[in-house]
Amino acid sequence: MKSSGEQPSHGFKPVLGQSQVLAIAVAAISPTTSVFLVYGAGLSSAGTGVFWAFIIGACIALSMAFAYAELGSVHPGAGGAYRIIREVLGGPWGFVAVLLFLVLGVVITASILVAAATYLNALVPQIPVNWGAVVMMVLVTVFSLERIGTASWVATVMLIIEMVVILAFIGVTFAAIRHPASFLFHPVILNSTGTLTGIGLSGLLAAVVPALFAFNGYDWPLYFAEETVEPRRTLPRAVMVAVGISIVTEVLAVVSATLAIPNFAAVMKSSAPLAYIAQSVAGPVGATILLIGVVIAMFDTGLSGNLAYARIYLDSSRDHSWPPPINRFFASMNRHHVPKWGFVFLGVGNALLCYFTTLNNLITFTGVIIVVIYLLVALSAIVSRIRNRSAVRPFRMPIWPIPPVIAVLGVLIALSQQAQRDLIITAVLIVVGLLYWFAYLRVRQDLKFE
């Protein structure tokens, strides 16, 4: 097993500064994408309690960011969370993490691009949703195969556009508020009879996982540790700034949108509630401009998110986590010093899902996988401090152990309210990962796992 020191570059070049890494992280979170992607799911579960779901999600996200920042400063590597979990919790749970990332990588980008194509179809009905998403995935793959510097600048330019969009949306909705602030403090939902009724705790908690999905991505700097200048100092700062930007922007957007709802029944029935709200407050032309920005933002999120997964697979191949041919497949680099076949794998897998699946099926499942990874990282933050007290920690989270404890409790409560189908699939993946490690990896004589 490798030490917790710097990882070998294996073809990576340290060319990224803090601003570029931060841009990739904020683009991966994409406040615009996040709110427009999950607000409808949160509204359907929690009604106006979606505001409280985002507040709870923000507390968990901030706690997780502290854990990621501290652990990333101790265990830098292209595997990010995989590298952390493997070095702190050991080989079996490390492989479970990389298996979850393997599935997540071919699901989450598809979910974002299907959403982008759905909004694009609303603007140009002649463009089929699934084929539009497939074409976007092809473009994401092409950009991912370029130099990381090139991809980061593309992400930065699109990020500027999308931040203008979300701030404009917040501005126009705040200017068109139709309800008092108390509307947020007494959550209601539309029941089956078409009347408003109070929302229960279970419905509110069910919306926490979509909210966590919305904040997800602040850990993205960690996956570029080997391509960043002074990673132990740069990456924790980027993680904390990214989570701060996402929390402030997204909570403001949820507050302004909820207070600007013109007709609650119509919004609840709408397949794109934020588009309905935008049209009601900004008119058809304003809504069209906003939706164009949303499509750009979602494409940027797909690109920025996609950049990390092939790097995780490459890091796992260094540990010989797969049979030799697959290790060589994921470890192969192109002339731009990026893992080429990993991106091809992601491109094909996501393109197939873009064509054959629907948005709702993807969001709930990916949300469950994400929070399970959160659980493993939060536990790693606790175990690391207990087992390895002498480790040099360039970033130390404040008021330890409160942040990881909040994260663990919040994630467990949120998971308890999720669909049984998604929980069963995720549990099967965990069992498969553990069986594979004990039946195959543990017995291989050329590997030395702790």
C-alpha cells in the first residue's frame, strides 16, 4: 500500500493554479444546474419545505467540505475520495468506493445532460431529448480528452456565463416576490385532492438527498491533486470556497423562487417548475434567455464533472484494483497527459444512458450513491484523527469532531427516507465490491493491502 505522501505523477503535469481548480469545482457543482435540476424533485417531496431541505443539506455539505479539505491535505492523489477512503479505512472499503464511482461516473453525467437536453427541447422542440443528450456527451468526451488546461479554461468561460444566469434569476425572482417570508416557515404541499396541506417530516427529509445532489461537487479540486501546483495548500482552500459559493447561491435561488411562486398548483404539476416561475416573472423572452443559460450551465457541469472520474479509475489501476487488462485500459494516457480510455469508457456508458433512460430514474439513484460515499468519507475523517494523530495536516477542520458527526447523522437520516429500490441496488453494489476484494484482490500475491 502506498504511503499517505505525495502520489507519483504517472504522466500528469502540475499546471493548474487555485483559480483554475476552483473554477472546475464550482462548474462541477454548478449552482444554476443544481437548482434547475433538483428543485422540482424537492418540491414534489417537500412542497415549500424544499427550503428547509436545502438548509439541512447545506449544513451536511459544509460539514463534509471540512472533512474533504482536511483529508485531502493529508492524502493528496488523483483518486480524491477513493484515495482517502482506501488509505484510511483500508482496501475493502477503498474498492467499494471505486466501484461506486465507476457506476456514478456512467450515470451522473447522463442525468445532467438529459436535463440539459430537456430544456433544449423546450427551446427547440425539433431536437429530440435523448439524441440531444447523446450529442452533448460526445462533445464532453472530446473536451475531456484535451489538455486539462484547455478543459479548465472552457469550464471557466462557461462558468462565468452560468453565474450571470443564476444571479439574474435570483434578481428577477426577488423583484417579483408574491409571498411573505413566513411562507417558508410553514411548509405546505399539494395533496391528492388538490388542496394545500402541511408537509410531514418524512417528506421534508426525503428532499434532503436531492439537495445534497445539488451541492455535490465541492470535493472536485481533490481529483486534480497531481495536476495542481502546491496541492496540499491550494486544494483545501478551493474546497471551502467552492462549498461556500454553492451554499449561498443555491439557498438564495431556492428562497427567491419559492417566494415568487405565482400559482402553487400549477408549479407542482409542471415538469419544469423553475422554467414556469421564470416565465411568470421574466416573460417569454426573459425566460428563453435564462433557459439558454441553463443549457450552457448544464453542459459545463457535465464537462467539469466528467473530468474527475477517469482520474479516479486511473488511480485505482495503479493499485491493481482490476484484472491486468482493465488496469492497463484505465492507466493509458494520451499525448495530452489525460487518461484516454477512461474518458472513452465514460463517453460510451453515459451516451447509452442518455439514449435509453429518463431523468427521474437517474437523479434518485445517483443521490443515494453520492451520500453513501459521503458516509465513507465522514467516517474516514473520524478514523484518521483517532488512528493517525501524528499526521501532518496542512488544513485542520475547526471544532472537530462536530463536522463529521453532523455529516454521518445527517446522511443516515437522509438515507432512511429514500426509495427502497435505490437503497437495495446500492447495497448490492457494496456487497459485490466487498466480495470481489476478499475473493480476488486479497489473495493476489503481488498486492499488499493493509
